[in-house]
Amino acid sequence: MEKSRAIYLLTDGKDCFSEDTGLEVDALHGEPGVKSARYAGEPVSFSKNIDKLLANLDNADNRKARFRTVISLILNDREFFFEGVCEGRILKRRRGAGGFGYDPVFIPEGAGKSFAEMDAAEKNQYSHRKKAADKMVLFLKKETLNK
């Protein structure tokens, strides 16, 4: 991924990692995707991003969506990728005041609350970032054991 490669070059080849997360909505053919943070343009506004998302889904019956996180790890001059996905759906209106980004309109599969209505422990049960990070940690533990 671009971020970790840039860090790697700027640090003269030091091991590093970065992550990118996007919201993919089926009815919008995967939008906003990698442009999730700037979906409604500059300057970045979580509220305007949600407004645009809800407007684009106004008449959509299929509200299936997912958060996808990819972590890029550069270790010993090799790049590795770790992915975490949280399936869910987009609500018709905001629910909850916590979290950030699209949390008020995203409800994970199997949950009765939006991410914005959950505390950190509840959110971690579904977290796409945690899933990706757990995979990277497991990989690093194996790498350490193999040395």
C-alpha cells in the first residue's frame, strides 16, 4: 500500500505498517470504498459523508454494506497484507452519538445497535480493524517463533 511504502522509503528501509479502511455499499457498486473519508469532497466532513450516503441510498432496498480494513506490513524488506471485514447494513437514519465516520448509520450483522450506539468493548466484537490487527499479530508471533 502506498502509505507503508512511503514510510518505508522515508525511514531508509525501516520495518513499518499502515492501514486503510473503507465502507463498501452493495447498492452503490462498492462506493464510497477507498474514498470513504472524502466521499462528500473536501474539507473532510463525517456529517456530509453520511448525508451523501443516505441520499444516494434513498430508494435502495438493498442496504448491505461492509467495512473493509487492510493493513500493509513491511517487514525485512517484504510486504504482507492482512484484511478484516465487518458485514452489515446501512440504516435509513443516524442512531447513536459515539464513534466516528459512518458509525451512526452502520449496523453490523448480528448486532442490534449501530457502531455509534456501542461502547468500545461491544464494537471490538465486530471490528474490522481488530480482525485485521489480530491477523497481523498472529503473523508476527509466528515470525518471532520461527527465528
